[in-house]
Amino acid sequence: MDTTSGTLDEALERLHATGPEFNGFLSNHGPMAVEALVRHGQARTVHRWLDDYTTRLEDTPTARTPLTDANWQEALGDPSRVTDWTGYLTRQVAERPWREVLATWWPRLLPGIAGAATHPVIRVGHAVRTLLEQGEEAPRIAELAHALGYWAARHTTLPVSARPSGTLAPDDALAALPHVADQRTSVVAGLAQLPDTQGWPAAAASLRAPRNPDEAREQLTALVRAATHRYLDYGHGHAVLLVHAATAPNAVLRTLPALPRELWAPSLAAAWTASAALTSVYSPDEPLPTLTAGALTPEEVFERAAAHGDAHAIKLTDTALDVASWAADGDDRALRSALRSLELITPGED
């Protein structure tokens, strides 16, 4: 095992002794942040970052009643059963290949993508990326079980749905979304306003419908790019929560290669609904002034994010680097969105 792989596995093992939330409802971002740090050449900073971050975390909650194939549905969406869920999913990945477990649970959990402000699906995306690209060591398979278990415990359906059936590209569809009346509110209260927001269903349905799985993947890629770019101008609507408008669909995109192709279009629809909902709840009317920055490489931008230290900034920068890698000559706007997050987010802000 190389040093980088060892660092990631050690970090995950440390984090698996902690709960998925702290202070009542805040998500534990540790597994996602350390995966991004290791991936982008910052493995040397991981344990120091964790030494600080884990002082805020809490122990794993006490288990209640074991879950089985016969009774899991009664615990879906019950955060008090999160340790039961983790145990259940851990047993499943021990008994079957992780891809089979993922393919079974993905369609069950996808309608609850909004749970815990989309943090669980983002955690799944980081876990799957590692398994697909870096190897299937035991701590990484365990991380997938923890991520899926957290998603199941926080499974929450949105009060609206949006099935792409229009003609617009993601950037135009995001720009066309109406905003909720009260944006100075919690994410739950903000999402609750969507059914009464005039024009929202039609605007949310305006995204171009994919004709096949490959088009669904292309649309999802374009959505990640559009949401990342949009943060540069409108991230001040909510510096933290608008990060998820980009990182949640990117987590879904990262997971597609491990899923059956027939799940790609439903995955796009769920990711689009979540991203569109957060955009409507927190997008301000006026954009920020232009952010000017000298020529920076993706590596330099991520090094700045690592030095900044906030998990949300690290994760948005990680997604911005994905977006930049998709363009033959890079993507300056995506990199400036990452820099904008360093400007807007206070380290340690959850």
C-alpha cells in the first residue's frame, strides 16, 4: 500500500469511530474532505486537518434494534436509527459485492436525496469515486456502508418533483427558476415554500429531457458545470448551502459508472430536482461583482482551499477541478468559483 492510500484508509478508520452528525444536525464532512485532500495531492495535511476537525465530532450513536431485510422500511428516514442502518449496510457489503449493494439501494434512496441537505448522497459519491479509481480496500468499502446508512437514516423526500421534459440546457434552466419569497430561512423551511412558489413546477420541468442514458449523463455533466459556474456570481445567497447545488449532482455523476444504465435518467431527475430546489431557495437577485484573479493552476487553487481548511470550500473546489478537467483548455470560471467560496465561507462554518 502506498503512503497516499494508507493515509486515506487511516483517516477513514478514524472517522468511522465518530457519528455522521454533531451538534444535533450538522453533518460530519470528514470522510468527504479527506478523500478530496488525498486525491488532490494534500495527503500530508490530512491527519493535521483531522486532529482539528475531530474535536468537534461526537461518538457513534448507540444502536437500538438490528435491521433486517424484513424490517428496514420501518426505519427509513429515522435518524435515531443511523447506527442500526450502518450495521445493516455493513453486513450487506460483507456478504455481497459492493456494486450489487449499491445498485440495490440507490433506487430505494434516490427519492430521499434531499435528506440532511444532500450531504449523504455527496458522501456516497466520494466513497464510490475512491472505490472505482483507487481500489477496494476494506476501509473504503466500510465507508460506502456508512454513507449509505447515513442516507437511509436521513432519507427525506422533497415537497416537489421535477421531471426534465423541456428544451433548456442546465445553465438556462437554472437561470429561469423563480425564487422563494423568504430566503432568510432554514433549508427545510425554504424547501417547504416551493409548492407555493408561482411558476416553479413549469420552470423546473424546462430542463431538456434525455432520450437515452448517455444523454442523461451529458445533461448531468452540464448541470454540474452550470451550478459550479453560477456559484461565482450568486454564491452569496448562502455561501454554504449553494455549494450543494453543484456538489450533490456531481456526487450522482461520480456514481453513474457503478450503476446500471437504466438508473441514469432517474438519477439525473433527482439530482436536477435537488439542485434546482436549492437554487430557488437561496439565489439572490443581484450577482456579485466580478472576481478577478491571476493565472492559477488547478493545483494552486486546491492548495489554497486546503490552507483555508473549511470542508465545504474543499468540496466545492474538488468539484470545480472536475469541471476544469472536462475542458480541453481548462475552465477559468470554475476555478474562480472555487476562489469565491474561499472568500465567502468562514472556516468552520457549517
